[in-house]
Amino acid sequence: MNIMITCLVALAITTATAVGAEKNAPGDDKAINGIWLPTEAVLGGVTLPPPALQKITLRIDGAKYEVTVKGESVPDQGTSMLNTNVSPKTMTITSTNGPNRGKTFPAIYELKDDTLRVCYDLSGEKHPTDFKSLKGTQLYLVTYKRKQK
């Protein structure tokens, strides 16, 4: 369960850090700000159970993100860079504090209203090309919904 939580945290971090990049579209860096809660996630072709997802909260504020997991004492924090000049849009997340400190995760993302979909490559190798998490890969596909105030 701890490995699953760590992977979820890494993905949430990746999503959160997508703001504040030099190549951001005029609306992405502001539209992505807020508190995000995962509703669905697949890691290496395996669907993660709702109880694991319910422990995760992602906060995005400008170029900074923070992922907290209930029961974990240290949140994952960092920055990211968006590239909206490609399709699908990409983000590169860099953790600066917490369990993923020093790691970089390439990802792709899609932002539509209050839904954020991200596919991370937890191996750190390259940006995914599709929103898929196939068995035997380290691809993490997660859908977040914006927390309503």
C-alpha cells in the first residue's frame, strides 16, 4: 500500500507542478490553480482502489505544487513547467521536497473546466504519447476533479 501511495503522490505532484512555465498558454497557468482530488487512477495497467485515492490532495499555486497524503508526515512539493505548444500538452515536474525530492517526472496533461487528466512516466524517461497506462509500464494515468469551495 505504501508503494501505491508513493506512486499516487508522485503523480499528483506531477499534475500540480504544471503551472507557471514560460510556454504556458494564457489560461493554463491560472486555470490549473486550486485544490484537486483524484477520482480515477491506473498505474501500470492496474486500477487503484477508491480508498487509496481518497487520501490524496493536490494543491497548485502558480508554479508550485504540494501533494499531501493522509497518514504521511511529509508532503511532496516542487515545481513544474508546461509546454502548450505540442499535442498533447506536456509538463515536466520536479520535486524539491518530500518523498520524491530530486526526481523529475515527464507527463502529458489535458485540462477541461474542472477536470484535469494527467499521464505521468514514473520512470522519468520520456513524456508519454497517449493517455494510457498499460500493464508492465511505469505509466500513471490519473483524473482529478477540482475541489469545490
